[in-house]
Amino acid sequence: MELSSLGLGTYLGPSTEAADAAYAEAARAFFAAGGNVFDTAANYRGGRSERALGVAFQGLPREGFFVSTKAGYVPMPEATDPDEGPRAWFHRVFEVPGILAPEDLVDGCHALTPRYLAHQLEVSRAALGLDTIDLFHLHNPEQQLAHLGPDGFYAMITRAFEACEGFVAAGKIRAYGVATWNGFRVPPGQDGHLSLARLLGAATSAGGGNHHFRWIQLPLNLAMPEAYLAPTPAHGWQRDDSPGRGAGRRAVRTDLRLHHAGADPPAAAGGLRRSPGPAHPCPGRPAVHPLLPRCHHGPLRHGPGLPCG
């Protein structure tokens, strides 16, 4: 499959039936115009964005489009029983079935435990109407870095990657990655920095040399150009600035990709010949506001520049 250089994001908009219908219509129009990359997340618009895409995908050839989704934020729907508060909702939906405990949450809204990831993947597959999702991202994992510390954080990532390798083996996803906001934009030594080398080490520990950690996602726009300007870490990774990828442009390119040195990119990505380039993964809204007052996204919301998807 050759991927379109533009993808359709599904982050913004009200949680209304009208917005759902507009998203589905836009997705169909995007596909008809030649676009085939769709980006979403379990918590976008309280889960409604995935369901809107599921409606749009009905009748489309499965081999004709590429879908990435994300898990990490607790996707509390906006329309809930008025007699049931957020704590009671969390207890009923997650705690009673043993999916998630309050102590598993970081900042009151974020979790990446294997059981929670498995649950969210099933929610996403059902919402999208797909047996297999092309790409499953850990959503803003750097949210947990300060809480866990570096060693605890990468141990958590290894467990999450082990779960993702299991999802691949079960045919539920084709590959996994990390969708970030600050993690790859801040330099080493600063709070929130994600080490590609340690992430790759976690993937190798989880899946061996043939692991399925294939993608990273980070913002790229005029206000946040680090994906293009910052040097690529010299840990076996390289940036693809090959001829023909944006040739002739003098502005910031949007078709960069990172791949592991020595690996054949088409084979490594399951036959994909092009990548859509960095997308714009915005952090989702806090899902259980009163339950976890420490969950905030003030400084993390999309800043100046292009809107996020």
C-alpha cells in the first residue's frame, strides 16, 4: 500500500451527532480524493471519532486505507448518566471488571498497563469496525515519565510493548508505535525527553530483532519544527532525506521518516512504500476530570501553528 502524503485527523469538534455525520462525510470525501491515511484515538471526542470513522469505512476496500489509533487516556464519554459521577463511572466501567485500578492512573487520567491497552484495543476495533488495525500507538507516554522516573518508565514501556507484540501475534494490529507531543521535541537532558535508543531497546526486549515497533509520531509545523531541524540521535536510526521526497521544496518538508539503519523500510513496514510523515498528535482531553484533579493539559494543548489532528 502506498500512503497518501496527507492524513485525516479526528481530534477536534463537538461531541454531537452533527459532528459525527460531518466527520464521516469528510472521511469519505478524503478517500474519494485519493487520501488513505486516517488518524484517531480511543478518547477523541469521547470515542465518537472512532465510531464516525467506522461508519465512513463501511463499504470501502480494506486494503485501500491505513488507520492509526491510540490508547492511553481514559476516554470518559461526555454523555453519561447524570446520577452517576465520574468516580462511580470509573468504578463500574474499569475497576469492577478488573481492567484498571485507581492506582494504575497517572495524573488521574492516563494508563498504559497491558490489561488496559488490551481493553482499549478491543473498544477501538469495535468502533472502527476492523478486525486488524494498521497502527496502534501508545498515546503521549511521556505523560508518565516524571511520575515513574526513567528506569520505571522504560520498564513500563517494555511491558506495554510486550502486550503490543501479543496484539500483533493475534492479528489485531499490524504494528505499534508512540504518538507524542513533547517527547521527541525536547532535547536530551530536559524533562519529558524520550530516548529513541531506550525505546528501541524496550522493543527488542519485547519482540526480539523482528519486533513491530515501527512508527513514531510528533508535531511538525512552523511553530514546532524540531522534527525537521533537530539532529537525529545516532543510535542506529537515520533520517530519510532521500531524493524525490519533497524535492524542490525550500520550506519545511512534511514527508520525513525515521527508520532503523540496515532494515529495508518496505519490508519493515509490512510492504508499505511511503510513510505519511509526522502527524499532529494532540493530547486528548482529560477523561475523568473530578476523579483525578492532577490531570491537566493546559501547556500540552496545541500551540500556534497548524491545527492538530
